[in-house]
Amino acid sequence: MTTVQEIEKAVVNLPRPELKKFREWFDKFNAETWDRQFESDILAGKLNKLADQALKDHKEGRCTEL
């Protein structure tokens, strides 16, 4: 399988038990991929500006307790 269309066709044709396994695998894969990207962005400083603004807003009382 080398194209998205081929993968889509294969997924559509999976029996229910195999689709369930695939979904569980893909959910885990997707979460791990997101976590790695998020960590990479943090280490690269891409979120520093947002964090600084959040801290400033908190200090200045512009936050609501959850």
C-alpha cells in the first residue's frame, strides 16, 4: 500500500474486529505523534510567547479559576 486511496480502501473493507484493532492502534499512533511534535515545539521555543502571555495575564488578574 503506497497511496492514501489504497489505505482508505483497505480500512473501509476491514471486518469489524479488525477495524476495532486498527482504530485502537491508530489512536495510540496519533497521540504519540502529537506528543512528539508538541515536545519538539516546546524544545524549539515555539510556545514561549504563549506561555509568557499566559503568565502575564495571570499576574494581572485576567484569568478565571476553573
